[in-house]
Amino acid sequence: MVAEAVASGVELEVIAVREGDQFGADAARHVMLAREVFRSISQTVTPQGVLAIARVRESTADEAIAAAREAGWPLVVLDRVQDPGNVGAICRTAAAAGAPALAVLDGCADPFGAKSVRASAGNVFRLIVARADWEDLAAMDGYGAAAAGGVPLTESPIENAGMIVLGSEAHGLSRSNLKLVTIPLMHGVESLNVAAAAALLLFEVRRRRAA
Ligand SMILES: C[S@@+](CC[C@H](N)C(=O)[O-])C[C@H]1O[C@@H](n2cnc3c(N)ncnc32)[C@H](O)[C@@H]1O
């Protein structure tokens, strides 16, 4: 994850390596930590021996909108997605599909929080990420992804949308005036996990853009 951050252009302020491990990367400060000290400050049970501190620049909503528009990609919008594992997984998928920018609305887990960053495998740093509110997105045309009641994905031109909004794990979308797109599911299955839905939608955008 740290290597991924560096590869994405993140500048490290501190890099701390566990005694006995090795990791080469540029940082303003390098520290070697005794194994017990390293274990006590690490947030995972089986840490990989490298910790880093970096300053990340969050973008504005306008910057994220402009980046998406310039690339001809929908802006990926997360609406109260609360699980950092899902936020990170969606960041990873968005980067893998080629989406340039993502906006998180109030109530979302922090995309730069430790759990989200780990779940993104460091790929969050490849995206332009902004915090936004619905007002910032008022002029944007787009689709809300809905577990039910939307136009089937095959009939929805989501690749031309200004944004694709993914809703919360428990409550779905918080805005009611969006066009809706639905990935049809087998009878009896209520919904997909939000990160799974994001993967299907974003790779469908990628497929259609390439066609
Ligand atoms: C677990 S679902 C939310 C289910 C929730 N009970 C509801 O009221 O919508 C989380 C999010 O994943 C996306 N999602 C899940 N299944 C989907 C599907 N079949 N088609 C499109 N999006 C879906 C939607 O954005 C949804 O808000």
C-alpha cells in the first residue's frame, strides 16, 4: 500500500520500518522501530513492517467534477456509504476501471481513513477525491444506482452520465429525483453489496466507452 501511494505521487513525510525489515522509498524522515514499538502503534494484527505518514491533498468538488468531465467519465459519487471497507473497495474498482474522480457526500466513511486506504490497496491515491454535498452536484445530470425500481442497466446509457451515485448499505440513495439504474437480480435476492454494484456499473462504463 505504501509502495502504491509512492507510485501515485504521494510524498511521504515519515517512513517507519520495523527492525529486521527493509523498505526503500523516498521520505523526508526515515525511522527504524523496535518490533514491540512497531506492533504497539500498528493498527493491523499482522502488519507488513512498514508504516508511513503522508499529507494528502483533498480536491474540491469543482476539481473532481472538472476531472471527470475532461476525461469523459461519470463522476463516481458515494452517498452515505458507511463501511470503510466498501469505500476503499469502490476506490480500488474506480481506479481499476479508469474513473478519474470520486466524490463522497456527508455520512460516508473517510476515503483517506486507515481502513479505507487499506481496502483500496493504496489505489485511492490514483483518484481525484473530493468531499461534496448535493448542492455542489446540483447541475449534474446522472444516475442513481438503485437495488430495485430503476431502468435495467442494459437500457441505461450510464456511460454518458455526469455522475453515478451509489447509495448507503442500509438506506440506499438519499436523493429522490435521480434517474435510476438497476442491475437486474434473480428473484428473491434483494440487493448487491454496494462495492459489487459499483464494480459492475463502472466496468460496464469502461466496456461501453471502449466499444
Ligand atoms: C445494499 S444496497 C442498499 C439496499 C437498501 N436496502 C436500499 O434501500 O436500497 C447498497 C447500494 O448498492 C447499490 N446496489 C445494490 N444492488 C444494486 C442493483 N441491483 N442495481 C444497482 N445498484 C445496486 C445501490 O446504490 C444501493 O444503494
